Amino acid sequence: MKRILFFLVLILLAGCGGSKIQLNNGTGMDLSSVTLSIAGNSETWSNIAADQTFGSDISIPSEAATILIEWEAAGEEWSMEYVTIDSASIADRISILFAFEEISVNYSF
């Protein structure tokens, strides 16, 4: 029984490894949609709460690339751009906090 429980926990942990890109809504308001675009690839989420963290596995190019984050709330739209570092593609995780007039990007290697 202990072996079965051990393997179930191991499988659960492997499946919950998380996304390479973690985004956090630092706008202070609930958003109706958020779109992340990197090098021609994009992903959209709906109904993102204030301070909610969510993830994506969009591939990052091996050279510096522009990240575009667009969000909408109460019929208004905003966007922010950021250029990645050259080694972003080899990062284990990229954390992005976006808010009005600022974006913070952290890389974990």
C-alpha cells in the first residue's frame, strides 16, 4: 500500500511541474482577458483575478525576443512590451509581473 501511495504522489508531482513562464496580474483589478505573445506564438486566458498567477509553456527563441502582454478589463485595453535576454530560452523558469506602466521579469537558471 505504501508503494502505491508513493508512486501516486510521484506521478502527481511530475504532472504538476508547472509552466516555464509564470505570469502575475499586478494590475490590482480583475481582468476579462490576458494575451501573451512571444515570437509569433500567443496564448490567451480569460477571467484572471487581481494578483492571480498563471502559466504558459510558449517556447522562447534562443535569441532576444519581444514579449507582448495585452489585457482587457471593463472594456478598456492595455499592453506592455519587454525584450528578453539572449539566454532566456535556457532559463528553467521566467516569472513576469505586469501592471500599469511597469513589467518585471525574473529568470531562474
